[in-house]
Amino acid sequence: MIQYIDQQLIVSKTINFSNAEQVYRAGLKYIQQHKSFPLIVDLGQLEQGNTLSLAVLVQWLRQTPNNKGLHFKNVSEKMLKVIQACHLQDDLKLI
């Protein structure tokens, strides 16, 4: 679900109610160990973007310096629509 490869946090598969806490904690572990921000979060392998996935990403973001320590790449069209529907497009750095 979460891998740390080439200074990037790679999110794969699906974040759902049964694994959201586990995914959050796994990502948080990498974020807390990371020394230089921003950290790139690659969502290219995330199978389904939904509000629960977004909630995990926002919680990770809140654990970074100045709440701005993550940059998100390979954001799917569906995930982008969820971000826009939640009015977070200005809060999340999409690359």
C-alpha cells in the first residue's frame, strides 16, 4: 500500500474504511523519518480516489512543516474532482 522509493512516497491499491488507519500510520512513519521537505507523494498507483483517500492525504500534510511539506503527483482525474469538490485545490500542491 505504501512504499518509499527514490525519495518518494508511493501510494498504491485502494484506501478504504478497513485499511485507512493502517495506510495513515504507514505513511506517517515515512513522513516523520523524512528530513528534507517537500516530500513527493505519487498517487499514480492509487486505484480509486475518494474522500477517504483525501482525508488520509490531508492528515499526512498536517504532519509536515507548515502544513506544506507534501507535493502530490500523478493525481487521477477522479481524485482531482474530489479535491475540487472539497475546495482543497489551493491547499494541496499538485505537480
